[in-house]
Amino acid sequence: MSYVVTLSGSPAAHSRSTHLLRVAEDALRAHGVAVRRIDARELPAASLMHADFDDPAVREALKLVDQAQAVIIATPLYKASYSGLLKSFLDLLPQRALAHKPVLPFATGGSLAHLLALDYALKPVLASLGARHVLDNVFATERDMLVVDGAYAVTDAIAQRLADAIESLVHVLDDAAALRSLRDGRRMSNERRTRETDLFRALR
Ligand SMILES: Cc1cc2nc3c(=O)[nH]c(=O)nc-3n(C[C@H](O)[C@H](O)[C@H](O)COP(=O)(O)O)c2cc1C
């Protein structure tokens, strides 16, 4: 089954950056795209710290990334970088884990002061994991995040940026699917041509 994996790197249960993922997940489903979530905070802490690849939850999370068509990563900014929790999960991924997968980063921060952290800190890590198509990120400050009835909500401007980002991702996925079916079609017609040639030779 084809799906997009969303990865939350916030240690917080009530998380602004994870809320961005929630909005994105709803938008993906509205586009008919299946979604699977990994909450790094739900993975056993000792297994993350000790890089325990035998932990079933860790194994399942790595498998989810491996089989995803695309990855959306959301992180809070901590100390002018992405979260340590996110890094502890990314460190478990195989070297080429993000090759051939579009990646869409989201982040929330206290202000715009460390907006570039996604470029100077996260992007090199994604590149080292093989990601070659990193879509434009969506960044929200605390002023962009509203609290409605105790739950987070985003301003219209951020909602629009998220909708645009998801639309771009869906286009990338559609293009990749079209290319795959073109290749499959070409391979099938080559196979048919080979079968017909073999038959022709056999009948001569
Ligand atoms: C320990 C800590 C360090 C932080 N460091 C930064 C920072 O360097 N730059 C920034 O813009 N915000 C910083 N913040 C604010 C968070 O990035 C912000 O509150 C974010 O929205 C939290 O996201 P979350 O609710 O998904 O965890 C920090 C917050 C904490 C708790």
C-alpha cells in the first residue's frame, strides 16, 4: 500500500509542530493519499538512546519510513536547531533511507530568529540520508499558532502555506506514479515484443 509517513520530532504531548502534521495529514487524506504517523516521543527512550535495532517499535518505525513514498518531518526548534529527539531517530535510519523520497520539513519556533535552522541544520542531515528532493519548508512561530478550546489551530496564512505545501507534494507523488506506470508500460510492451519475436522464430 502506498502512503506518506509523517514524523513528529517533538517531545511534547501537546505540540505545535505536531499540530502542523495533523493539518497536513488531513489535507493528504482529502487528496486521497494514505498517511502513517511516527511519533518519536512514543518510541522507547532507552531503545532510541542505545540504538536498539531489535526493539520491535523501532523496527516497525524504520520499516514505515523504508516503505513510504514520501516523508514529512515536523520539529520544534531547540537551541537554534531541530530537536535532539528527532536526531536520535534520524540517527537510526540506514544511510540511504531517504533516497528517492520527497521530503517536506515543518518546524515551529518561538520567533523567526532561527528560521534558517532548517537550512543549516536539518537539510545537510536529510542530504546525508540520500534525500535529493526537499520541498520548501513550512515554518510557524508561536504567534502563528492559536489556541482554540484548548487545542492548537493555525492562522489562515499558515493554513494556506500548509495547503500549498501538500499540493506540491501530491504533484510530486503524481508525477512519480505517472513515470512508474510509463516505465511499467514500456517494460510490458518490450516483454510482449520479445515474446512475439520468440513465437515468430519458433514458427519459422
Ligand atoms: C528547550 C527549548 C529550547 C528552545 N529553543 C528555541 C530556539 O532556539 N529558537 C526558537 O525559535 N524557539 C525555541 N524554543 C521554542 C520552541 O521552538 C517553540 O515553543 C515550539 O513551537 C515548540 O514546538 P512543540 O510544541 O512542537 O514542541 C525552544 C523551546 C524549548 C522548550
